[in-house]
Amino acid sequence: MEQKRPRWVDKPEFDWTPQPPLRMEPPGSPWEAHKPRITGAHFGKRDFGPANDTAPSSLRGSARQAIMRGIAPLIGLAWLLGKRSGNAVEQVAGPDIAPRLTIGLGQGLLLSLLFVLRGDSPDTLLAGLIMATTFAPLLLVQGLERISLRPLLIWAGSAAVGLMGLGAYHAWRVADTDPGQAGLWLVALVVIFLFIGQALLLGHARSTPLRYAVLYESSWRLAVEILLCGLVALSVWTLCRFGGHLFAAQAASLSRWLAIPLTTTSFAAAAQLRAGTLLHLLKRSAVMFFAFLLPPLIFFAVVTILFAAFGHWQPSLALCGLQGLLLLIGINASYRGGDEWRPLWRRRAEFLAAILLPPLALLGVLALHIRAGHYGFTGPRIIATALMFLFIAYALTYAGAALISLGGGRWMARIERINLPMAFVVMSLCATLASPLGDPVRLAVANQNWRMLHGRIAPEAFDYAYLRHSGLKFGRAVLEGPR
């Protein structure tokens, strides 16, 4: 007689006894009453039916149940807090504030020491150290526990080295001259460069590969966070400086020593609000504000274009640039991450705003051409020229994205492919303008000197005061050297 082959269910690996499930839901939750409970089961070789209705009691099992009864309310509270704050349990346990305060305090003490050592005499090395100490620790304070430590240290270290060289170069170019607004332009370029780089790192830390919705979220949250931290630091600085004037001269000098460390420490403390409800509400409010501001911006842009076309009125470069910048911000605020439904009026507003960008860019180019043609280039006009080239690139690409949307697909979806490469273009432009390669003052002095040497302007009508006061070291060299 042929021996019967064993069934697959009779194999030894199916002979197991499962443990009671670990219930992580908070007690009293609405789904707990309807959840089926399995107290104990035994699967033998011949059947799959439960062998016992109750689990065998033991000392280990009793201890486990007692521990779970004790921590179950804590688990439920943590789950509810995480759900309310950001739909993520990991948001309940915030980051440790001690590292941020340590970095902020160390930054303030080092800056105070560097300013004392520098005094009133210009020193290129100390200027470079001051520049690096002012901005590089802020990257660590903001990115700590949000970006992986290794890329964050590489990014902050590279930025510190570049800022040190930039600060030394700026101290050299303004030595024995009136710097005017050159320092403000430099700070603006540095802030834009560091903001874009930090936003890209934050987005990459949250999503690999980088998704546009994550990049949008990281950028807007970073902008709101910088605004909050800046307001807190500015308030502390104002209080310290105001309090110093209320006391004697000795107390005033002491307040100058304490103002910088207290300001940097307050900035670091404010950066601790990384995922709170307040930050989320402020970010959401800013996005909604610019989205609802888009229709009025479109109306004023249309009025400007019509007056320029039929009223023989040339709008200024600042007006065209400001309207174009606000329209770009409004389009991105309305589009958001691209993964949510948008009403018809918002989609039509995005389309109209994108179509209006090229005429505004053309009006800005005409205004810049008229001004530079009559008076030549200055430092601010060199920067305005670079910004106008950037504005033209944004205007053409956004208008192309709007026209492509008419053919179908997701509305204005092509700006997702535009914003990321344009971010690197903006960073490259800022780095070029801040470096000796594209120094606006150096280029402006060269242009003014070329206009006089080639007879574009009479020597008696030439503005020598510009070279002497606003040309920094480059203008002095032209006036003192052979013509």
C-alpha cells in the first residue's frame, strides 16, 4: 500500500504558539471597544482552531500586563499631542535646547571679543572672522537635529571659509574710503545665498530624492522662522542698547558687552520653535496672504502696463522690479506644493500673473537702459542689471509654463521644474556679485573710466566725486593713476 504524502500544513515550521498581541492604543479609545481580542491560541498539526480561551497565567505575563496598564495612559497622551501638533508622534519630543543655546552663547562671546580686538582700525583678518562668526553659526543653530550632522557641518564649514574670505576682501576694498551702502548690499547677497542653500538642505533631509512639495514647505517655514528669530533678536538688542543709556557710563559699556551674547542666545532660543503650532499657523497665514494678494497685484500690474503703453509714462525700475517680485511670490504662494486642489479663480490668477511678467520685465529693461545710457553704470545699477537678467529668465519660463498649461495636464505644473534650477542660478549670481569677479563697484568704476577715455562724456562734465566717494579703493586708484 502506497504511503500517504504528508500535507504542507503538517510541516514543523507551522507548529507554533503566538504570543498575545501588544496593544499600543490608548485605553478608552473609540476603536478599542470594537477591536477583536485574542487572548491565546495554539496551532497544532491537525487543526487551526484555538485550543484555549484564556492565556496561561504566569509571573512574567502578570508583570507585563501591569507595566502596560501603567504606560498606556502616557502612550495615549503622547499620541494625542502628536496628532494635534503635526500628525506625527515624533514631534512630541522636541529637540534638546542646550546645544542651540551653547552655540548662540559661544557665537556672541566670540563676536564681542573680535569687535574689541578690531577697534576702529580696519583689519582684513578680523573682518573675515567677524563675517564668518556672524553667519556660519546661524546655519548650525537652525539646522541642528533637522539636517544630518555630517552634511550640516560640511555646509556650515564651507560657508564659514567662504564668508571669511569675503569679509577680508570687503575690508580691503573699503579701507580708507567711505563704504556707503556697500556693506548692506553685501549682507543682502549673503543672506539670499545662505537662505536658498539652507532651504535646499532642509528639503533634502526630509525627502530623498527631493520632492517639490517638501521643498516648498521647507522654504516657507524657513522664511517664517527667520522672521520670528530676527524679531526676537532685534527686540533683545533694542532693550539692551536702550537699557545701557539709562545707566552710568560704566553700565553702558557693560551693556555693549552683554548686548551681542544676549542677542545671539535669544536667536538660538527662538530657533527652538521648529514644529510648533504657532510656526505652522504663521506659515499658513503668510501663504494665504500672498495668495489672496495676487488679484490686486495683477490689477496694479495691468494699470502700470497700460499707462506705459498708452500714456507715454515710463515707470521706474524699482516699481517694475517690485511688482515682478510680488507677482512671483504670489504665484508660488497660490500654487503651493502643487498637490492640492485649487479653485478656478486662483488658477486663472496664476495664469494672468505669469503672462504679465514679460511686459513688466521689458519696462524694467527700458528704464534701466535710459538711466544707464545717460549717466553710465554705478554699483547699484550693476546689481540692478544682474537682477533684470534674472527677472527676464523668470518671466519667460513662467509665461511658458502658463501657456503650456493651456494644453492640459496639471495647471502651472512646469514651475516645479523651473524653481529648482533657478535656485542654483540665483545662488551663483549672488556668489558672483559678492566675489571679486563680479564686484559691482569695480565694474562700475571701469565703466565710468571707459566712458571718459572714449569721449562718451566730456572731462569737465565727468563725475569725479563718484569715483572719490563711492568708487571705494577702485575709484581712488583710477584718480591717482595715469589716465
